[in-house]
Amino acid sequence: MVKTFDARAWRIVAVLSVCCFFCLMANAEDLPTIGIVSPLDRGFSGLYNLDFAGAQKDFAAWQQLHPDDPMGPVSEAAGFLFSEFNRLGVLEAQFYENDKAFDRRPKLTPDPALRAHFLAAIGRADNLSRVRLAKDSKDRDALFALTLSSGLQADYAALIEKRNLASLHFTKAASAWAQQLLAVCHDCYDALLATGFSKYVIGSMAAPVRWILRIGGLPSDKQGGIADLQMTAERGHYLAPFARILLAIAYVREKNNPQAVQLLTRLHNEFPGNTLFPREIAHLQESH
């Protein structure tokens, strides 16, 4: 069974990875006023443009201003993971069209120092989140931070360590936290990314595999997953660009390269510092 859905299950985590990088900007409880740019805003804009050092400076500044906010350390963790993904060339793998080639991906060698920093930031975010939830079980920022924390750990396990079963455990936890957040914040459209792409991926699998994963608590709804991504792309706050990334991946999977190129071109225009977009555009145009 593991071999059957290995590549696609990994993709579920792949979504949560970058999702975790950028979802952090979607502070569900206190979105910044238009015209006011917070350190979190600058930090995640930096991540979109692959400016990891600058992003970490901004995340550190946010934590100094808000030491009790779990969004600070989980953002820091996202920055560590995203920079490691970029160093190892992981992000390009999200656009693999061939599951067999994707499944043959090598186990990567992580930076041990970065891994230690990543896990330390995750630990701080989890602790702060649970302290806040002990006072208010509906704390939106805490629920969101735990969603992202679980997703980041899922991504590290799957995309770097190639521990797919462990990653699915974290993926399930991320989905559960996201559902709790949506229960108290129905218009937190960015949170839909925690489940939208996984619905699409699992919904694309063979019926027996979908059944097994549904029993395990992972949703299966291909069209519903696309709808979630479209909703975020249209009505999300900070995650609208990332929703377009995920939709582009879905379009590649559906053999609709022109639509994927259109979305990636828009992203390239918005974030010219991100070299991933032009590379993938060129690759898709060549294969069209």
C-alpha cells in the first residue's frame, strides 16, 4: 500500500510545506491594516522572493515585539525549512508529472545545524500555542500555528528524510488543526490550503487507496480540493499567490500546461526574485 500511494502522498505534504511557509502570514486573528507593513509581512514577502536571510531578520523582529505569539517562531521554522528546500532543490519536485520518477527521488542530506534550529523553533511555537489554547480553546493564532507546525514537520519528514508514513501522521494532525480553525473562523480562507490540495491528490488516486486513506482520516475529494484552492486564490489574503502555485501544480497533473504557465507567469511578475517560477515556466513551455 505504501508503495502504491508513496509519490502522491508525498505531494500532500509538499503542499503543506510551502503552505506552511506562507500560511504563516495569514494571521487569522489580527490581519494588519491596509497600508501598514508588519515584520511578518516583510518576512514572508522575502520568502516568496527567496530572500531567506532578510526574512529571518524580520521574523526575529516580530518575536521581539510579540514574544508570546506562536506565529513568530513558527514563521522562523518555516523560513529554515524553505531555505533548506531551496538549497536541496526540493521545490522543483512539486512539478513532477511522472509519479515513478518522483518516487525514485533520492533521500537528501540535511544540514544538521539548520535541522536543530528548525526543531527548536517548532518546539517554541507548539509550547506558546498550547499555553494560549489553555486560556482560550478558540484562539485562532494558536490553532493556525499548530496547523503550520504539523505541516512543516510533515514536509521535513517526507521531502528531506523520505519518511512517508511519518509525514502522513503529521499531515493528518495538520488537517485536524485546520478543521478546528475553520470551525471558529469560517472566512479564514487561507486555512483551506491545509486540506484543499490533499483532497485533490487523494481524490486522484485509485479507489482502493482512497478508501484506505479515508479510513485513516485523510479527505478524498478531487473537485472539492480544486474548489478550496480556487477559493483561496480568489478570496485569500496572503495565500492567494500560493494557492495559484498549487493550482499550477494541479494543472500540470491534469495535462493543462498552458493554464499552469499563465498562473506561474503572474507569480513571476509579482515576485521577480523567485527563480523557481521562470525555470518552471521554461520547463513547461518546452514540454508543451
